[in-house]
Amino acid sequence: MKTQSTENYIEEIGRMKAEKNAIILAHYYQTDDIQDIADFVGDSLALSQKAASNNADIILFAGVKFMAETAKILAPEKKVILPDLNAGCSLADSCKPKDFEKFIKENPGRTVISYVNTSAEIKALSDIICTSSNAVQIVESLPANEKILFAPDRNLGNYILNKTGRDMIIWNGTCHVHEEFSLEAILKLKGENPSAKIIVHPECELPVRMIADFIGSTSALLQFTKNDSSTSYIIATEGGIIHQMKKINPDKIFIPAPPRDSTCGCSECSFMKLVTIEKVYNCLKNEKPEILLEKDLLIKARKPIKRMMEISEKLGL
Ligand code: 13P
Ligand code: SF4
């Protein structure tokens, strides 16, 4: 049940959004209450597309820092605010610009494709950005003999490599949520729910991907539960997505896959969950913390994101 103050925050957020011509973009991993007050909820690709095309003066990003930075890069004339600047990403943090520059130098002659889960500095060192929604298609859009350097997620990288068979060198990064799923616990759940389909994000480790009935980005997983005829699913990604799954499939059952070291039984991204309704309220009221990027960095980082968006548009993604 919502507390009185939560109701007040929600009302005030609605009023300030109209007064300031602001929109709230939220990722599927946000808490239910934040997803419900957002103007748009989506995966990384859809959120980038929305950030690039809206009429708001202020974008409040309910998500993590790399997502808010991407919004700023695509909409530099707008004020982009993030409720908590500590909302980082373990995967983005696993790839530091100095180390990445060295990695590129050690592997010359390769097209550098970076996952959107990277800092603006890593994007500026890249040729093309991808998200989990379009990664396979972005790689396939390149000539078959093109040599690729992929960063930072080794699991997504290996997933793409297996799908495309391309010549790829992959950075050794992982996400603290997706690498932690317990194969044993998922198999136990499957034993208890034999008709449940196992659906998995490509950031998961190979053993978990191997037992999946379906692998896809957050939006692809959501779409799968809508179109598929099964009635129950074991979900191996961050638990926040289950809110939208339940909304569009009220009669289906969704079972969160537990991490290896489970106290709560579901997987949470500690960074995503730093954003709260109270912080959204304060952020919109004070119009800060604001995402600010050096102009030079912004221009360099925009190029590979634009390239991704052009390819995605061309392919109708
Ligand atoms: P999606 O692009 O599938 O929404 O994933 C984002 C993310 O951070 C996965 O951990
Ligand atoms: Fe980053 Fe993992 Fe959180 Fe996604 S779930 S934002 S990859 S730490």
C-alpha cells in the first residue's frame, strides 16, 4: 500500500512535470511505483530512441548513469537529470577508458563495437554502439570479413559470437546481477514447475543461456511472454521487468530466477534500485543532479550512437 507521503510525492511529481515541461523515462529494472509514474518505460534501445525524439525541456532519467549520459548525448540541448548520481553499473565500471584504449591498441584493425552499458568516454573510443536488442543485427550488418572488438560484456559478446560466427575479440566484463544466477536453483525451479519456460537475458553466463527456452533483451523477453502460449515463466534477468510482464499478462505466472547468494529470492540491480520516488521528487524540484558532459566528449560519443540508430532504423528495429 502507498503511504500518504508517497501519494503526495506522486501528485507533486505530476504537477512539476506539467509546469516544467519535463518527462520521466524509466528502465524496466526500476521499482514498480517509478515505472508507474513514468511517461515512457523501455529497454536501453527504446529509451535512447525516446530521448532523441521528444518535445520536453527536461528529461528525468529513472535508470542508471550510462543511460542518462546517452540521453544527454542524444539530446544535448535538453536538461537531463538523474535522481542519484551513484546509480552506476558494475558492467560499465569494468571497462575503464585507459585500459580500453590499451586493449584497442593491442588489437589493431578491428571495428570497435561497444555495448550501451559503458561510460561516455568508452563510447567516444568506439565505432558503433549496440544494445542487447540490436547487438546481433548490428554485427551482422557489417561485411562478413570485418574483424570486431567487442566490449564490455563477455556473456553478450559470446552470445553474439555464437550467433554470428564472426571474428570477435571480447573484453572480459560482466554484470553483477546477470553473472550471479544459480544454474542449480533454476533447474530446481524447473523441476518444481515443469511447464514453465526459462527466459534469459544475454548478459547471463553460458550454463544459464544453455538451458534457456528463449534469450533476449528486456523488451524481447517482455514481448515473448505476450506472444507465447505458455502460462508460466522462470525469469533470468533483473526482477523489475516482472511488473510489466504481469501488467500485460495478468493470468500468467512469473517466477524470478534466484541468484547464487540469495536472501530475497530474486535478483536486484543495486544501482537501479538507488532511484526512489522521494529522490525523483527532489530531483525534479531542484533540477539536479544534472548530467553535464564536455562538448568535445559529447560530440565524439554521439557518432557511434548515431551509427547504431541509423542501422537500427534501416533494419526497422
Ligand atoms: P536492456 O537493454 O535489455 O534493457 O538491458 C539493459 C541492462 O542494463 C541489462 O542489464
Ligand atoms: Fe548494469 Fe547489470 Fe545493473 Fe544492467 S543490471 S544496469 S548491466 S549492473
